[in-house]
Amino acid sequence: MADLGTGQPISYQALATGTPVLTASGTEFGTVAHVLADENLDLFDGIVVKTHRGIRFVDRDRIDSITTTAVRTTIADPDVDALPKPDGEPIFEVDALQGIGPSLTAHLAKLFGREHWTRTD
């Protein structure tokens, strides 16, 4: 369980990828994958969380607090598995470790500088 006592309250705009996400009881059930927001309207929609069951969406109405150390939700422990998958277009991330190591793929990546994209769902 993350210690929220050491974290300072922050805006969703400062929320870092990898921040622990907690249930109402303080049980960690995942980490922040990314924030969903409309920056033009300064509208926070929620967060996408990496869990042991894949990525899940947590609506802003289910978020109790955001600090530098964790996101605390109002979700009860038994309800975590019922969280929905995010809607919309698929999300891709760059594999930062691609090109590292002795494999042929790594050698070609270094040679051509091609990024390896991974779909997150």
C-alpha cells in the first residue's frame, strides 16, 4: 500500500505515468498508463490504469485524490475487476528498450533508428 501521507496534492496535469492507483481501502490495483483529458477545454475525463487484467478506465468521478505518490479512488476492492476497458482509438507506446541488447532486431533498430510501437490494449 502506498503512503499517501508523504505525497503532496497535485493536478491531473502533473500526474506521472507509473503512479500507483489505489482502491478506497488503499490497496494498489495498478499504475497510471495515461490521463484522459481535453486540454483545449481544461476538462479532466479520467485515467487509464495498467492492471493485472490489462488496461482499464477510471472515470474522474471515481477519483478521490491525486498526489505525488498515488491516485486514490472510491472503488471498492471487489469492484476493480469490473472496471471497463477504455473506449476510443487504440493507444500505442514506444518501446524504450527496443534496440538494446545483442539480438538481430536490436542491431537493425540501431542501424536504422526505427522505433518499435506497442499497442497497449
